[in-house]
Amino acid sequence: MLSPGSGNTVIKSKLISRRMFLISAAKAVVMVGLVGRLISLQINQATKYKSLSDKNRFREWKLAPERGAIKDFFDTKIASSEPLYQLHLIPENAKDLDNLFVRLKAILNITDRKVSYLKRVIKKQKPWEPVIVSENLDWSDFSRINLFLHELEGVEPIVSVARTYPDNSSAHILGYVSQISTKDLQTKEYLKDLAVPGMAIGKTGLERKLDEQIIGKVGYQRYEVNAYGKRIREIKIDQGQAGKSFKTTLDYEVQKYTNELLKDKAAAVCVMDVYNGDIVSLVSSPTFEPNEFVHGLDKAYWNSLIKDDKKPLANKALSGLYPPGSTIKTLVALSALENKIIRPLDTFRCKGKIELYGEKFHCWEKDGHGIVNLRKGIQRSCDVYFYEVARKLGVDRLAETAKRFGLGKKVLSDFIEERSGVVPNTKWKKKFIGQNWYLGETLHSGIGQGYFQSTPLQLCLMTAQIANGGFKIKPRIIFDAKNDNLRKYLKHKNENPNEPLPTDLLVSNFDLKPLFKNQEHINLIKDAMFSSSNEPGGTSYRHRFENPKYTFAGKTGSSQIKRFTEAQREAEVKQESLPYNDRDHALFVAFAPYKNPQYAISVLVEHGGSGGKAAAPIAKKVIKKVLERHELRRSVNNQIGESV
Amino acid sequence: MLQPRSIQSSLGIRDKILSLDFILVISIFVLGLVSMFAMYSTDGGEFKYHTNSHILRFFVFFGMFFVVSFISIRFWHETSYLIYIGVFILLLGVKYFGLTSSGSKRWLDLYFMNLQPSELMKIGLILFLAKYYHRISIEGVNSFRYLLLPITVLIAPVILVATQPDLGTSILIAAGGVIVAWLAGVRAKFFTISGIAMLALLPIAISFLKPYQKTRILTFLNPERDPLGAGYQIIQSKIAIGSGGLFGKGFLNGSQSYLDYLPEKHTDFIFTLFSEEFGFFGSLFILLLYALIISRIIKIGNVTRSNFGKLYCYSFATAFFLYVVVNMMMVLGLLPIVGSPLPIMSYGGSSMMAIMLGLGIVMSCKIYKDVPVN
């Protein structure tokens, strides 16, 4: 078995060396292969792997930009981005979480439910990811936390920026902001690069309309992170860009005043400059607290809002649709005059009702108004007069005038909640209801009932365009310094009736569009409205101003909810005695001052009963407030006008 | 037995030191230094646990290397079987008393260190077979009678280690044994036949694989299959090495490793860390250092007289080469992640001990090159 002969050993040794040589050759090849792999990875593909390594290393966190402010006409901020005090907790830094929560409960007002919720969140998250203990601390809580900070390890007071509204007076027109939803991300193109977790965007009103410009540019923080996603150090920070601020035509003082007036009512008020269309005030009531929406809405509060019959979330001035009622009579009369259907002094006899094909059409005055001409028809709001006029005029001609004055289409652009309403005519009925028009429906349309639907803002625009002498204006809510030419034009015409227009009026973008054929007709309507408000027997006579500075000319109206039965008529049932939801909506439109009109107003009070009783008193107070601030407003306008 | 003793005793300590292969000693020391820097970097540029214990181990086992070198090759030849049997008993001990960590039972708790006998088996098997084939005549090598024992001593530890489970180490142990056999003259035909037999048995073997081992092989075939799970290590290692570029990111600047993207950076992926920080040239330097060490071992094999010494040196050189290459191919994404340390560079006492023991015996072959073993 053992053969350690020296010859054999040498042969064996040679065999071993030979085989070793083969192995060495193979080793050399493998080594070259390894070098080749290194060359491929570290030289040929180095760029690719460097970028992959950076992709590993760096992570960016987007920073929500500061939302631009919204200011009123006098530069008061009515929506701003204010510092917000928050309390964050980094579980990793806290030594004893249970103990910490006990301490926090003693210092702040935190419920047990919130604590157990936070504990659940902490369990789900990585230990270095902060949880928000409190979204919005008031200053006293915040300073108390800072005082005890040394014994609250893991807790971090954070100063952030959030949308803040001074009060709820303009909640509807401003709208509210709230967290971005998945649907927002899918539907709104401009949010594509903007989406930052936790960022609030405009959901309604101006906040929504201006969102794209007011939102600003997103900043970012670049961090080096480790494999577990923990931030190791900050590499770069870009604060982004705050959003653009906007100046509106609203008067915050009037907003507050009006909001207070409408408290507890389901109502809306619009005030508009009759020459440049500046919306001075637009209030819907009841209102809601827009600040509540910024940091995730409290469920109980939300439920209370959506369950309220008075619909606090709806902007009644823009999206509330109501039959215009007797306020339309101004346009019925105007349309009849323009179409030469009647002359101002043509009369009808009102006996309280007329009959048409066996159907009875009642005047609101059971005993009738007697002999009625145009002026008296508007002053007393005689229904029979307007049944007769409407019958002669026909609904299509009425609709044409109503549309010209802005009914049936949206007044402002880009407000998703705004609705266009309905101006019915024969074609409309055929198209949308599929039936032929009945003459009886013309009569109803003549007193603004039936199919007619309008928003308070439309009625305000209609009134403004009557007040300014019958010229088309484009209402606006975003302040624009370079558009006050209708006022200048009219002033020039009044002062120098025979001179040609100055060139700046000719070349400017101002487009003079008379809505009348004969301006005298407009003046007749204005005069009739004056008598309605200021002469005995007028429907709003009781709420007139004696002082010519405030004198207004108006028209009452009510939108029928339920037509009275014959029995109710006989019993002379009063609106006030009906159940709240069956009462008519009260309407009132007016312009003031009568002699030199500046502002138009529309007031709606849901289920308020008659316009004269429920809406006119509110209009009177708002008119006084607006006119008191008129000089101030003019001076700002002039200042800006000069600087432009 | 009496004759050689006179020659052995004629070597004084001075002679022994002078007959060391200094190039090899210096190469090992330089590699040791490099490994300390790498370990220091894995600790984030601080002397922490891994660095300190690595430095300590290196010097302890480097000292052991000299002690082993100065002991006559004849002693190692005589004790070869004993060493193998001793390590085998340790392996059996692991099976019954071993420590379990991340699902595999590989370690023995020796109080001052956790010993991984499978690492020692890499050397033990080579020693055993080198001695065995030293004794067998060239004609006898291929006879069935003389194949039986080698196959047995090879298969037994491989099965023990594979079932720990530790696929990587068991394959490397087997590879070491196969190399000795082949160098000793076992015909290529035999290896071809057993290779084919193993391929035939592969499906059965696969059915015995643990799920994670199957995943590793699948992941190797396609790392992007599960980039956050099993493929993560390969992808991150390639990113680290590739992003090192020509010159590397600089010492202590390997972002992949200090931000924890790199797994197992102390042990299997130490080369990745070094390569990320020192780039292509750094990697090349390490590669050349290993090539130098291997070539010196082969050179010692060339000059040593006994066939035992030659068989041992050549086999150890080749096994050492395999350890290096398997580890590098693994981290470069050329092999599945099987878990095999990079000699000297990787953190781990048993591996360091086994390598230093192996190198010490090589050096003993150099010092006692003219001593006949029997």
C-alpha cells in the first residue's frame, strides 16, 4: 500500500505541479474576469450607479407655500396666512410615552380618546416620524407648553402658517380651504406639481376661483436619508414662493355690518356699484366658521352644518334660485314700453282678480287697486296691471329684455357654486319641459312667478343696470383700477352734453352698451321705483329715508312657495301665520341715492313673507351704511385712478 | 522518525525568522491594515465594537500565524488526521450544542469567543487529504479502494455544514477537498462522472433546500425580481461598487454603507464598502494583494520538498483563491449570495483563525521546506 519510492515521489510531484499549473492558468483567467467586472461597474456604468446611489441617499420633502392674502377694498386682510402654533411629538425622543401623555393632559386640554388615537398612530409609524398632538394651539397653551418644555422630552412646539379668517362675515364669498383630496389631484391640472401632503387648497368661493394664482410655488427640503428613511442631515432648502395676494372690491365693514343684520335669518344681500360693477358686499346667512375647515373639520360641526334647514353652507346670493317675484315688474314694464305695447299713461282696472279661460288670477290686494297706470302699477305692485301687460307683451319679448339685463346667466365667472337661473320662454319650455307654452303661464311670468328663477346677485345686477341709466356693466369682485369709465362718461355727458367725448374714453377698453332703445323708458321705471319707496301707498313707503342723501328707489317682491287656495284667500290668511317653510321668500331691490345713483342692492329673506315687511328694512340699513362709506370709497378709487 | 529530528533541531529561532517569506508576511500585514481601515469605516469612523475586536483578533491570530509557522511541518503532517477529527467533533458539537442565529446553527460558545468550526473544517479537510494522498502511490490514487475514504471524509462534514444550514461554507469545504484530490492525480473522468451524478441529483437537492436558499438562487438569477426583499443586497452592493467610480467616494464617505443601504457590511460585503470608498483603483489594489498572497503560497509549494507540503500549499492557495473569488463574485453580482467571508478582510474570528492557521502551515512548509515528513 505504501510506496514511497523516491522515483515514484518525483513523478507524483511532477503530476501535482502540472495540475497546479493548469489551475493557476484558470485562476489568472478568473482574476482577469473580476477586473473586467470591476471595469464594467466602476468605469463603464459608474454614472448610472452614481445616480442610483444619489437616488438612495437624497429624498425631498415638499414645503407648502404660503397662501396669498385676500384683501378688501381698503386693504384690510379678510383672508390671510397667519402663524399657527402646533404641537408635534417625536416618539423616538420621548423616554416614557405614557408618562408624557399624562403630563400633556395636565397642561393641555386633551381628551382620552385623542390620546388613544395618538398612541395608535405612533404604533403604526416609524419612531422618528412626528405625530401632531395638537393642530392649532392658542397662544396661552403654546406659551405654557414652552414653559414646561424641559420636562416634556420628545415634544416639539412648531410654528407653522395656516389660512386664517378674521371672522365669518364673508365666509361664503371667500369660500374655504381644506386638505387636497384625491379627486382634486385628478381633476385640477395645476395641482400636479403642487401637491404637498397636508396642504390646503380652495374648495369654494374666491379661494377656489383664485386658487391657482393664490396658492404659490412649492418649496422643498432635500435631506440625506438612511436605508430606513430616517433623515440624517439637511442638504438644501428652497422656501418656495408665497402666492399672489388679491384685492377685492368688497368692503369688510359693510360685510360685518350686514352679516350681523342677517343673523339667524336665512337671507342674502348683494350691494353693487352701479357704474363699474364693483361688488361692495355679498353676504349669505346663516354663515359658517371658515377657520374650522382649515385643519380638518370637526364631525359634529359638519353634521350641524349639513343638517341645518337654513343651509349655512350654500351661498344664497350666488347659488340660491328664487322666482324674482314682483321685482321683475320693472323689467316687464320696461319691455312693454320698449316694445311699444303700452304707453305710460295707459290704464287698466284692477278689481282684485282677472279670469282667463276659467282660471282666476288674483292680485295680492284682494279688493283691487282700481284704475292703475304704469307708475301706480309699480308703486303698488299691482298684479292685475302686470297680468294685462304681460298678456299683451308675450313671454318671449319679456324673456328677451330679462336676459339683456342679466337674468338667466351667470353674473360672475369661475365660481363653481354660482347658478344661472331660468328665464322662461316658449322655446325653453318646449326644450326642457317638452310642452307648449300656455297663456296663463305668461301671466305668472309677468309677476315673476312660475318658471322664473334668479339669484339675488342677478337681481342686484338688474337693478344696477336700471339705476345707471340702462347701461351694461360687468360685475366684478377682484379689484381692477383701470375700469371706471362709465362713471366718467356719464359725468362728461351730464356736464357738457354737446361736446364730443374725450379721447381717453374713446380709446379705452370701455365698451358702452346701452340696454335700452329709449332712455326715457329707463327714467320712467326709476321714477316708478321712487314712488314705490317714497310716496304714500308705495309697497316700501314705511321704510323710506327722508334725507335726500340716502333716499332710495326700490321694488318689493315675494317668491311664492305655495299658491294660496281659494279658501285661504277668502280667510285672508296672513303669511306670518303659515308654517315657516310655507311662507314666501321676501325680496327687495333698490338703488340709492335716487338723485345720483351709486349703488344697487338686492335683499332676499327666505320665508320672510312680504318683501316690504321683511326685506326692505334690511335694505334700508345696509344702504345707509354703504352710503356713509361712499366718500371714503370714492377717495380710494380716485387715488388709485390717479396712480394708474 | 529519528533522522529528521536532528535537522529540525538544527534550526534556531533566528534561522526560522530569516527563512520566513517576508513578501507573504508583509502582504498579509498590509491586508490586515487595510481591513482595519475598512472596519473603522463600517463603524462610521469611530473605534467601536467591530473595529476594536477586529484589530484585536487580527493581531492575536497574526501572532498565532508565527507560532504555527515555527512549528515543524512534520508536526502538522503527523497531526493532520487528528486536527480533522478534532474539528469534525466540534462540528458534531455544533449540531447538538450550537448557537442559533438568524435561523442557522453554526457556532459553539467557547465563552471567550463564538467558534464556527465549519471555517476550521476548510483547513482540516485539506490537511487530511493532503496527508492521505501524500501516502498513496500514483497508481493507487484512482483505484476505487483509495477513493472510498476521501469521499467519506469529504461528504461527512459537507453534509453537517449544509444542514446547519450553511450552503456557502459547505460548498467551499467540498471545493477544498476536491482540489486536493484532483491535484493528487484523481482522474478528471471521476470528477466528470460525479459532476453529472450531482446534476442528476440536483432536483432532489433542491427539494431539500430551505425556502430562503431557493429565494437566493432565484434572486441571483434575477435581482430585480424583488428589489426590496431578496434582491436588495445584490442591487445595493452593485450600486455601492458602481458609484465608487475610478477613485471612490473617499475614506469614510461611502454613503451606501454609512446610510445603511449596504447589508452585512462588516462581513460578506466588506469589499463593497472598500470598493465604494476607494473606487476601481482601491479594488484593484486589494485584488493584486490577494493575487500576490496566492502566488507566494504557490511559490512556497514549488520550493517545499515533500508532496504533503506541495499538496497542502497548492490546495490551500487554490482554496484561498476560491474564498476570495466567490466572495467578490457574490458582491459583484456574479454569483448568488451564499454567505462566504473575504479572507482576512471580513469581520469574524473563526474565519480569521482558520485563514491564519492555513497560512501558518504554509509558512511552516517554507521554513521546513527541506524536512521530509516521514
